[in-house]
Amino acid sequence: MREAERWFSEAGYDLETAKILHSSRRFNAACFYAHQAAEKGVKALLYSVNESPWGHSVRVLIERYVEKTGDEKFMEFISLARTLDAHYIPSRYPNAHPAGPAHEAYDENISAQAIAAAEKIVREVEGRLGGK
């Protein structure tokens, strides 16, 4: 559980960072950190069931957790995971967009949606970890 706790702590820190970046109008970076928060949260869950998590797709990590545990209810978060996975690369690289720098492709609404998705996943992870 110790490794799970370390990863979950970092998930919370990244979620807070996403909110700070959002309030500073750094919307693309906020989306990236929202993704990171969810990724690290789900990795904490995987560590909690003695699974070594690899990769960066929140969707794939959720699928791996469900496969390992049989916890089908966690699949409810797949749509949120897909939303966040869409920000992993494009939020940072200008060549992921047809024109302009990456930061011009993001706005307050997109950032708020990413943060809300990450918050839901992190909150759900916290509930599952609390039951261990």
C-alpha cells in the first residue's frame, strides 16, 4: 500500500497544480496536469492490488484495473478517461495541431472539463483506496 499512497499523493498534487494553472489561464498546461492527476490516481489503484502500472493512457489503466480486480463499476469512468487521454500529447506540442501553438488550441471551458473529469476519477480512486 505504501507505493499506492505515494502515487495517490502525487495525483492530488497534480490536481492542485491543474487548478492553479487554470486560474492562471494556462489552459493547455492545466489539461495536461489534469490528465497526470487521473493517470497517477489509477496507477495508485493498480499498485494497491500488486500490479505494476505501465503506460500513460488513463483508459488503458482503468481497463487493466478492472481486468485485475473484476471491479466492473469502475468502467463508468472510461468516458472521462478518454476525454483526459485526448490531452496527453496535444496539450504540449504545437505539431499536434493544424496551426498555431498548442496553447492557442485550449480555452477555459476545455480546461474546466478536464479538471472536472480528473476530480471525479481521483475522488473515485480515493474511495477505493480508503476501503483497503
